[in-house]
Amino acid sequence: MADKIIIPQFGANIEEAVIIEWLVSEGDLVEMGDPIVVVETIKSAMEIEAEDDGKILQIIHRSGKHNVGSVIGFIGDEDESLIEKEG
């Protein structure tokens, strides 16, 4: 089952982050701890890491400002497809 890639909570007063750059593409295999996307808050730029091993199934937001907790993509099993994830 696919897991959500979300904008995490970076600090108590930080409510938004800007996606600067995806370090992976859809279909790429990643391992837990691999940096996958760079985001910037009002304080600094940070990398979001993969929370599990898997395949980048879908990138929903490629850039722009998003609220903490927003889903920006999906990661799943290597043999999982987008149709299975969406169904």
C-alpha cells in the first residue's frame, strides 16, 4: 500500500514550506533515509528523507508553497502501480 510523502512539521511556528527541488523522479527506487525533496521554510532549506524503502509512485506537487501536512507525493512497493494506489 502506498505511503504519503508529506511536508513535515519543522517547528512550532512554521506553517508552510516551499518545494525547491525534487531529488528523485517518479519510478525511482529509494531507501529509508535517502533525501528525496528539498523544501525551504522561513528559517532555512531542508531535505525531506524517504521514511521507508520503495518506489516513488507519484509526485503531486513539483514546486510551490504548501502547508505543513500537505501530501506532495506517494511512495510504495517496487511492484505497485499508480492504478492500484488510486483505487
